[in-house]
Amino acid sequence: MPQESNRQDDTQSLTASVTDYPTEHGRRYHRYHEGSYVYPNDEQELDRLDMQHHMIKLVNDGRLFFAPIHSPTRILDIGTGSGIWPIEMASIFPEAEITGTDLSPVQPTEVPHNVHFLVDDATEEDWLWDADHFDLIHTAHMIGSFPSFKDVLRKAFKHLKPGGYMECHEFDPKLKCDDGTMPPENPDGFCEYALLDWVDLNIRSSQVTNPPRQFRIAHRIARWMKEVGFVDVQERISKVPTNPWSDDPHLRTIGRWNEQNWLEALSGWSYKPLLALGWSKPEIEVFLVDVRKSIQNRDVHSYMDFYVVTGRKPRPGEQAS
């Protein structure tokens, strides 16, 4: 494999060519490996990602990570987006070298001294680093991003030091309801609760793209980690209400943030997936009116599960359990 420094220089030199971003449907998208990520990368989306990051910190009781790491020297954030996670990690581990990778170089240029951002695609067979390199590899919000998330886990396993940790933060987009207030799904057509249809349509869309992309991954990550070879796999599941319907003050606050997150994300999350199913833009806009109404419907007590999954790479001679 090429030397790390040469590969990083080559990757950084790509920046000029990948910032010629295409604009479609009034939104901006990535240029590097164009089309492999169907969601926007514009300022509107970056601001939303930062808001979502703070919402997830509420869900996670203020924590950025759960892996029991101590004095790490190298940390990787795959699909870093706005770069907010590495930037906040920098003050926790000032001696660690923290790298964020993404298809788009949209991160800030003025960052802590120990944070670096690179244009890179985690689906590539050869990563930029040697094996056994990182103490922690982190991913978050990779729904619909990869043809095979398990393959990304396999590559991460290779590049973690023995004893190093993988940590994944993901929503399961399958809507849940515990009290019967959510109308049932209708497999033969549209149902009364349009957000259910929206999730189903995005699952279908992810299956018809070339290559297909995995839209539901959160509930399978723990199993995939074990199959790849991780040990001490831990799964933490939290309820995230769609809007502030809950009587619980903490969940109501999270629901208020999540409602805003949904409303700001919806158009950017919808255009390319629904166009791939043959919808027209006017059809999408009419449909999204009903989806927005369902997101704001306090009478339906829907929520999604948010998963934090951690796993450790075994040390030499250690057997997987």
C-alpha cells in the first residue's frame, strides 16, 4: 500500500477539483465520487447537521462517545460532515491526532491544532493508513450512505489497533409507537400517516440505486460487528420522539429538537430518493405537505430508536466470545 504521507498529500490535492459542486433541485451536492451519496452538502444541510449533533448529545446524556478509551493517540471520524464531532473531541483528547473524512471538503479551516480533515471514501478498498493504526473509529448517521456497512466495519477492524474501539451512532428509521396512536402501515397503498410512507419509499429507493444502498442498518450493527471479529460488543438504544408529544420533560425536549430536525431535513432527504422511483418534483412537493403534517401531529406518539454500538478489536491471542 502507498505510504501514508503520500496518500494524504494526494487526497488533499483533490480539494480544488471536488469543490465544483453540482446543484440540483435548489440544493448542492458532492462532486467527489458524484452520486454515491444522495443527500445535500450545502450550508443549510451543514447547519442542520450541527443541530442534529446537539440533539444527539441530549439523547446521549451529553456524551460524545461511550467506548472506554484512555489516552488515545489516533482517532478517525468517517463521514464527518460539518466536522463538529472531531472538533469537540479535540478538547477532550488534546494529545490525540483526530482525523475526519468525507466526500466533501466542507469543514471549517480554522480548527484545533490536532484536528485534520481529508477527502476520502470509506468504501475504497485501500484506506489512507496502515493496518493497526487507530485507537477509535467513529461513524454517525450513515443511513443510506454505503452499499455495505458491514464491509466498512471490516475495513475499520483492519485499521484499528488491537484493543482499539469501533463506535457507531445510528437511527433506525423504522417508526415505532407503544400506545396504538400511530395508524397501521398499509402494504397495498398509502396509509393515513404519511411519515410511514416516506420511510417505506426511502427503503425502496435505496434498493433500486446502482449500487443499492442500505437504509436500515442500526439494528444490525451489533451482529455485523461480532461477525467481523469485534469483541465486547455493547448496544445502547434510546427512544427519540418525532415531536414533543411525550409527557416526560426530557423526551419532550428531544422531541422538540427532532421535529425541527425533520422539518429542516425533509426536502433534502427526499428529492433524489423519490426521483429515483420515478416521481416528479411536483408530486414530491405535494407528498411532502402530508409528511410535514404527520411529523407535527402530536396525537400520534411515534418515535425512532437511536443506537450506539461499540466493539473492541481483540488483542493478540484473545479469543472472540
